[in-house]
Amino acid sequence: MSRKFQRLIEDFICQNCGKSISGDGYTNHCPVCLWSKHVDINPGDRLAECQGLMAPIEIDRKKGEYRILHRCVDCGHEKWNKADKVDDFEVILQIAAEQSMK
């Protein structure tokens, strides 16, 4: 069993939008399109077998901070992640607007 959180500094190319992203050890989604990848069981452990893309499906605000709900398009796993100050706020607003239309 892995520790609950492992800081792992990784750069990656977003498999959704193709942007090259510089990770800081806490980066868990693309700041351009907000998509993620189902790679962890616990943050940073890279033990998830699925490896599917995770769509940003919902935006929430908790204790003054925005959160993004990601859902894996392959297995349906859902995970809340904090929005980062470098995330494209227009995309956050677009997702929030789309969810209010449902």
C-alpha cells in the first residue's frame, strides 16, 4: 500500500488538447483544458491500472476555492481536485455554465 500523498514532479503532454505542461509536483490536470488522466489510486502513486482520460464535468466552490470534479471516460471513477491559480478561468466558467444548463 502506498502513502496517501506522494509529491511527484512530472512534465506531460495533455492527451486531450496536446499542450506541453510543466508539472510542479501538485499538478493533477491540464491548466489549459482542465482534463486529467486516471493514473493514481492515491495522489502521486501512479498505481491506477485504468489510465483513461478524466473529463472535467463539474465546478464547485468550497471554502472560497474552486474545485473540479473529474470523471474517467473509461471506468467512471470520479475525483475532486482543487483548481489551480494557473488554470484557464474561462474554461472553469464555461464548465460551470454548462452544468447549470443541465
